[in-house]
Amino acid sequence: MKSDALKWARKQGLSTTHFVQAETLRQLCRITIVLQIIAAGVLSNAVIALVGVWLR
């Protein structure tokens, strides 16, 4: 899979380093999105818990 993408990048005239940088950026974006989803879940749980304590 990755080698095909590399071949394609070379055909487009992109250097290997540019391709690696683009891949790394894509992975970082994916990780960031996952972290944001986790953080949002934790935050909403905390808010629900606080409201529950406050209403009690």
C-alpha cells in the first residue's frame, strides 16, 4: 500500500521527504481528531457528574 503511494508520489514529481511529511501530517491529524473526541467525552462526563451532584 505505502509503496504504491510512494510510486505515485514520485510520478507526480514529489520527493520522498515531501511524501513522508505529508503522511506524517495525515497521521497527526488523525491522532488529534481521536484525542479531541476522547477529550470531549471526558468533558461531557465531567459536566454530567457535576450537574448530578449540583441537583442532588
